[in-house]
Amino acid sequence: MIIVLKKNATKEEVEHIKEKIEALGLAVHLSEGKERTIIGAIGDESKLSEAPLEALPGVESVMPIQKPYKLVSRDFKDDPTVIKIGNTDIGGSEIRVIAGPCSVETEALLIDCAKKVKDSGAKFLRGGAFKPRTSPYSFQGLGEEGLKYLRSASDETGLPVVTELMDPRDTELIAEYADVIQIGARNMQNFRLLSEVGKAGKPVLLKRGLSGTIKELLMSAEYIAAEGNSKIILCERGIRTYETATRNTLDLSAVPILKEETHLPVVIDPSHAVGRWDLIAPMAKAAIAVGADGLLIEVHSDPENALCDGAQSLKPTKFDMLMKDMRKIATAIGRTL
Ligand code: PEP
Ligand code: MN
């Protein structure tokens, strides 16, 4: 249920309304927008019939949210969510690029990559220390050692780091090193993990599952938001279809649909979507044209010898050229990069 407050509602009135809702056993989430303040009452809505909220001072109207996702929906919050992370942000008019290798390999390689992507204009460094590999015999990541390298690359460059959390037991460890916690495609519906990451309170990059619908992605985001953490970046990274020419099929229409349904920032990961370095540039440019707030791109200085996802990694020189081209498209649609 959403409770729309009057423009002149006083602090005391807001407190009183919150207390009433909490006394009925529902959780209260406040959304203070530019135009209006809204209270989201989440829980057993039948309880609300016991209290005529419309009658409370400060209340303008009470409306049910028809959608199954509530806190992440545009009904609850109309203004786009801009998430501040370190010295940058995501979700505003500037398009942000997250770049770096698939997995953290050596400290020297990572720092070199971080410096290069930063020079080209990336605002975040990515790299996996815990890798979700299809085969148990493939490189699984460096674990905590990799997290340490990420931290030193961040200290060296000032770029905040994005890294994946796969197991609820590692939440504290990852939260200690990461600026943004990534939930990978394979874990989009790992509900315990989503709740844990919600409780951790750090910004989250939530990737769409290989066979996850847009609605399911939003429901997964709702799990995180329900824990009081709305610093969620949604990521379209390709879905599984019958097509085999690309690793997955990039669902570009997810961007305008998500932008309509939710206030959360939306980014595109063309690397995991197409799985081929030669297709990254056209799809990255298309992502900007359809309104993505950011991109996640795998960059490696020696893709041929990369321990993971070399075939879809751009060399730093190619990445730099792409950034220049993307900038032109951003300008054409009235945004910056
Ligand atoms: C990754 O970002 O390295 C990754 C494993 O992505 P996904 O979960 O989208 O496959
Ligand atoms: Mn990868």
C-alpha cells in the first residue's frame, strides 16, 4: 500500500502515520521525492483495513500498489534513484562505465588495467575474486587475495570496485573490500543471498538471470529493497535463447521497459551478452541509444592469455576507441559520458 502525504504534512504527522502502520505489523519505507513524499506500507495489507489511514492528519490518499514489486516500482518513487558511490554516482544524466577484467589475476595486471580504463573514462573497476564457473575444473578466482588486489587498485586509481558475491557466508568479507557487490546471473534467484546483500547495506549490482524475466528481475531487486537497501543497479547481460551465434541474446528492450517500471538505474553488460569481443562495440553503442545508465565491459591487456572470458574481453586500446564513439552517442541523446 502507498500512502501519499500532503505537501504540508508536518514531521509529527509523518511520525504518527509511521507508528500507526508499524503497530499493525507492517514495515514502513519512506520515499521523499521532489514532488511528494510517499510512505510504503509493506506486509499483510489486510491489517490496514483495521485503521482508516485516510483519516489521519497529513494523509492525502491511500492506494494499493497493484504490481508484485513495490519498493522498486515507479509507483512508490517517481524520481530516478541516483546512487552515490565513492567519488562518483550512477543513475543520473551521466552515463557510467564499469570496466576491468573478468577475474582478478595478478596485482600488477589489475593495477595496469585500472589505470588504463580510468584514463579512457571508466568510473568503476570490475573484477571477480570468486568466480561462478560452469566447470569445477576452471579457474575459480583468487578469493580474498583477489579482493586485496582490487582494494589496492582502487587506492591507486580512486576507482570504486565492483566484485561478485556468490555465497551468503562471504557477505561480510566481500563487503569489507567492495564498493559495489555484484550478484551474478546464476544467483539472481538465490533469495537468501539477496536478503543478505540487502542487510549488508552496500550498493548492489544485480544481474538478470540467464532465464530470468524482467518481472522476476524486479522481484529479486524487491528482496534486496525489502531489507531497507534500495541502492540497487539492475544489469541486463543477455538471456538464453535458441540463437548460438552469440553466447546469449542481448535484450535491449529490457532497458526502456525497466526504466518505465522502476526508478533504479539500469546498466547493460554487452560482454557476457554476446561473448565475442568484435560485437561489444556495436551493442555497447546501442545500449546507450536505448537509454542505459551505464555499461559493464570486460577489458584485459592480454585477452589471449586471460584466465577467464578472454574471447569477450577488449584490449585497452579498443576500449578507448569505443569510449570515444559512445561519447558521441551520449551527446546525441542529451547525456554525457
Ligand atoms: C561476470 O560479470 O564476470 C559474470 C560472471 O557475469 P554473469 O553473472 O552475468 O554471467
Ligand atoms: Mn566474465
